[in-house]
Amino acid sequence: MDGLMMDFPLTLPTLLRRVETYFGEKEVVTRLPDRSFHRYTYSEMARRAKQLALALRELGLERGDRVATLCWNHYQHLEAYFGIPCGGFVLHTLNLRLHPNDIGYIAAHAGDRALIVDASLAPLVQQFLDQTEIEHVFVVEDSYEELLASADPAGWIAPDLEENEAAAMCYTSGTTGMPKGVVYSHRSTILHTLGVAAATPMGVGVSEQDTILPVVPMFHANAWGYPYVAAMLGANQVFPGPHLDPESLLEDFVQQGVTWTAGVPTIWLGILQLLDAQPGRWDLSRMKGMLVGGSAAPRAMIAGFKERHNLVVCHGWGMTETSPVASFPALPGELSNADDETKFDYMAMQGLPLALVELRARDDSGNEIPRDGETMGELEVRGPWVASAYYETPDSSDRWTDDGWFKTGDIVSFDPKGHIQIKDRSKDVIKSGGEWISSVELENALMAHPAVAEAAVIAIPDDKWQERPLAAVLLKDGASASAEELRDFLAPQFAKWWLPDRIEFVTEIPKTAVGKFRKTALREQFAPRPAVPTP
């Protein structure tokens, strides 16, 4: 017996109608390149998104054609988030921090036909355009406006889209091999939006009363879905444009009354250092939560925000292949009155899976690991907004198990209640004498030292133990510490064989295009030199 429910497609035009109908007067604010602010309403955004969809159709683009963006976070990018997929096309966000050759490869592989680009990034386009089949280029501050003006929004009729049609594409960073395309459907995007909106990280949710500023780039995994989540709930949105330095972001938080924000740990480390250096300068009393993801955040940073500035950092987990949000932090009800140290332990975990997402972890023998908080295994995930394949990449089937789970490459443990603790990436975990050492745990412990600004731990070859840990450490301005002092600081927390054989002090830790530590560069720099055994 079948149910008697409407076969109503889950598509983005429905979300656009909701925004326009119920939240048309709510604001979208953008910090422009000249540092001034642009303000308009969701009604104006919806009108311009429709114009974009119509104009692309009048150019001769067909349903399913890919339209790329090469933009910072701003209101025109939000228009593309809605206008491109609502017109029946596929939004393809290009990562502007990649090498031009990589951008060219990605745009060509995706089959992009049109490109929307910021004026400041137009010179970058000339470095890769001839590698692609892009026919139309529209500059945000110039020809993009002419494109929109060519279409009358009165002629808008939403296309009759199927929910499993492609809505957007995003490519992985390609740290192991060529970048791979993940294709999001309308259905997966709507379900992801509902899943994130329904979540209550650390017991606090997002509502129509909030103002959200995504620091995470709109060119990276759909800005973790927050442009769609904010629009669906009717929350105000604030976009920082190209101004991502700690002082500019703090100014935005204060001036625009931001209540929720989201970004990678390196962003929050810089903000914490500035808050510590200039206490009392910024009134962040409206801030409910600072969401962190992309890589494991140091527990000391989470504690520092709460203890010194009364700010809550909420740690989640996800990846491009999971749309990307798959888990949020959760404090068990029985611990609501627990001491701060216990709460920090949970805030530093990656939480529980969102509703409809399932997780498991297996060891090298394929056995599921026990939930004891210690045993490590590779995390696997499945759910309605998890990729089932890469775009036009037939040789990547090894990323999925025979029974359909996606192998994330993250090494984790589960506590008895199922909370995730990211230990490492499979390519970064250190295998020494047949035992695993978590580079992430060592990094987070080092960054708890008052003199350390950043720390990255890598594996270096060792004739006896196969691999041993090396720590690259960036000290805070004006601070000092010796390698012996840092080892002594780590010693009470770890077994002796976990301690780094070498600690190298550096002036900069290289980062990837999305702000993670680029450990491949560190391995190239330090691995050729032999390890010096710890006394």
C-alpha cells in the first residue's frame, strides 16, 4: 500500500518563492572592496536572481549547462546561488585561491559555458581562460549589471525542474591527485538546508531573529550551506567581501549585529589573538555561536574564547562530498550543568551526525571500531546529501565501500555516546612501530602553549620505526620557547613515543586554498633530513 502524499519536487525555486513571499524585507549586507557597505532586501535579491536566470536563458544556455563563479562573498554571489540553479542551470563555484592551471583544469572538466567574476579577479581569468570552453565572461562590477538589465523579471516563470537534476558543483582540493567534481542535486541541497537548519549546536539553533555572516568562502562547498539556511529561515545575511582579516571581521560582527558566523580554525585563531591583544575593544555580546570546521580546532582555542571572551565556538564536521555539513557538536543533556572543562571536551569534538546522516568507522581489517573513545578507524558516511560518485571520474570507485558508504579518509574515534573525535586524515596519521600517532592531537596540544600561535605535525621517515613525528611551530609575536620546553609541555599528556623527535621553528606554516595546513609542503621541506631520536 502506497502513501497518498503529493509528489512535490524538492527544488530551489520553492526556496526562492519562500524567501520572497515571507522574508522580503529582511536584509542582505555586503562589505564592498572600498570597505563601504551595500544593503538591500531579499525581495531585491530575488528580483535580480530571476533576471540572472532569464538573461542566461536568453544567451542561449540550455538546461543543465554549467555557469561558473569566481567571486568573494557578496550579494551578487548570493544572486548566483539562486538565479543559476533556479533557471535550470548548474552553479559551479571556482576556488579563486587555486593555481590558474588548476582552475583551468576544473572549469574545463566541468564543461563550464559562462563565468561570473569579480573585477579584481578578472586578470586571473586571463591566465586560464584559453584552457576552457567558456563562451561568456561577466564582470560583477561591470558587464554583470548589463546582463541583468537585459532581462525583465516580469517574464519570470520558474522552470518545471526535477528534484534529482543537478543544482551545483564543487571540486575537491586535489591534494591527492587531480581535483574531483561533486555534483549536488536540488533534492540534496534542500534536504541539506533542512538538516542544518534543524540542528541546534550546543543546544542553540538559528532562527529568523538571527544575523549570519559566513566567513567560509562561498566558493568552498557552498559556504557550508549557510546562504540557503539563512534565506530559508529569514535570517539577515552579512557578507565580508574580500576583507577577511581579523579586524575587518570583528568590525562586521559589531556593526552589523552578527549572531552566528562560520569559518575554518585559522580564521578563529587570528581573531582570538586580536581579542586577547585588545580586550574590551569589540562588543560581541550578541554573538550566539562561532561555527568552526574544515579541520580539527584546538581545544585551547575553544576554551580561550569562552574563558576570556565569553564566546562559544561550535565544532562540526563535513566535507565537499557531504554537501558539506554532516555533524554538529552536542552536549548530552545530563551534562548541562557540568564543569567547563567537561563541556570543553565535548565542544572540541565534532559532535553527532545530523538527522538522516549515518556514520561508522572501521579498522584496517574492515571491522567496526568500538565506541570507547580511544580505538581509531576510518570514518565512513552515508545519507541523502552524501555523494555517490565523482563527476566524470570512473577510476575513483575505491572511495565507496561495496555496500555504498563513502570512505572519508578521516581517522576518528567515537565516545560511548557516539560523538565523533577527529584524530587525523588517513594520509597524515603517523604510523610508528605499528602504532598510530594522531598529528591533530599533538598540534592541538602544542597550540595550547601560551607562546605558540600555530603548529603542524607531520610524519618523517625513520629506519627503525617507519615514521616519526616532526612539529613545525610558529611562535606568537614577541614570544619565545625552546624545543625542549615544548616537549616538556607535551610530556604529561602523551606517551613518550608520541613526542615529536624534531621541533622546527618556522616563520610561516603554509596553508591550502581553504585555510588548512598544507602538510605536503612541510614534508617536502623537512622529510629529506633524518630524524634525531628524542633522548
